[in-house]
Amino acid sequence: MVHVWLRAIRARFLLASIISVSIGLAVALWKNDVLDPYHALLTYLGVLSLHASVDLLNDYWDYRSGIDKATRRTPFSGGTGVLPEHRLSPASVYRMGIIFLMAGALIGLYFVAVRGVTIAIILAFAVAAVYLYSTKVVRLGLGELFVAIKGMLIVMGTYYVQVGALSVEPVYAGAIAGMLSSTVLFINSFPDYEADRQGGRRTLVILLGPARAARLFIAFPLAVYAMLAAGVILGILPVYTLIGLAALPLALRAYTILRASYDDAEGLIPCMSSTVALSRVVGMAMVAGVAMEYLLR
């Protein structure tokens, strides 16, 4: 049963949140020589709880709306399948989603008590967005924007919990982390185009149409690399974060496959795999690059 729940919370995709928290911690250590391990652990637990909650609630609402019954599942898209396969009951998935949401909120409230109103604002956005993501956010065409903001706020919030103040570095690094997460969501919505459209969702792929959206894809990794390079030039990011440029071939591979197979769910699997790998490699390169700057300083 444990493996079914791990599948339901999409455990392997939790790495995105782990990387975002790690970026915030690395920047706090680099800029302020601060790292509170207790607060760091609580931050990981809180962020992962909220991430698990949004995935569980997304599965529940997609099952209720019929989207999950119409999608063709791949290793990266189409939901987890635990509800259509009757591996778990809808009520239990919804209940667990709320439990994770409450756990993340409680940890957030502790940080509100020790850090104040800035964390309260971040927490309020996070809780509302997690609960409303599948029923409101994606139906308003704001899914990619929400995910980008979420990634940025994770880095900012992690930094603020450690330091008690904000600066340009965590905001800028958070914007890059958010863009990486948005890139993954964007590419993974291609195979779900028909099911999402029929279910009332308004993803960027639906708003633009698959062909135009496929041409737009390259703008996401180019924006990430432009921000990375500009951050180094402006002195906002350490030069070592440029090791993320090593992942550029993954972006080009994903773009080439997408242009040829944007309407073929099976053919898109290597494209989605490359995009997820791109996000992970660049994110971990940021953590490693900031840590290297701190250690070699």
C-alpha cells in the first residue's frame, strides 16, 4: 500500500521542491553565512507536504471531472492512474490531500510566529493556490504562471526563514527555479491536450494550440539561460552556476522532438524526459554553483 501512496503523491517529482528549498538554503549560506538545520528540516517537510497535497488534490479533481478517464498516461503526464485503476478510493485521496495541506500550513504557521508577516503572505498564497489549483487556477489559464510563482516563493521563503530578510539574490534565483518548474508543466501538458480541453482546463498549450505552443517551447530554456548569464554578469549569481549550461543539449533535444511529435503522446516521452532532466540539472547546478562559491570564497 505504501508504494501506491508514493505513486499517488508522485514521489519522484518531489525533487523539484527539494531543489528549490536547497537553492534558498545555499543562497542564505553564501550571502549571510547562516544555516539553521532545524528550520531547514522543517522547511523541507512543509514544502514537501504542500507539494504532495497539490498532487493528490489534482488527482482527485481530475478523476471527478473525468479528465483522468480520457488521458493517455505516460511516465510524465496523464495523472498517476491510482483512481481510474481503483487502487485507492477518491475519498481517501482527497482526505490525504487535505491532511498534507494542513501539515504544510501548520509548519508555515510556526514560521509566521517566528518570522512574521512576510511568511504569512507567502503561506496564504501557497495554501490558497494548492487547494484551488485544479478547480480554479488551471481553468483560468494560470497554471504555468502559478507554478513559476510557486517555485520563486519556495526559494524566497526558505531564504527568509533562515535570514529574516529578503535580498535580490533569492528573488532572482527563485525566478529561475520557477521558470524551470513552469517549463516542465508546459511540456507535460502536450499529451493531455484533448482531455484537458474537454475537461474545461485552459493550459498554455490549449490557449495557443499545440503547433504554436511547440514553437514557443524553446523560449522557456532560453529565458532560463539568459537569466542565468545575466545574473552572473550583474553579480547576482556566482560564476559557478554557469555549469548549468552543460544541460543545453537537453533543451535542444527536447525542442527537436517536440516540433516533430507534438501531437504524439508516445513520441513525446523522450521530449518530456529531456525537459525534466534539464530542469533538474540546471536546478542542481545552481545549488552546487552557489555552494562552491561559498566554500572557495
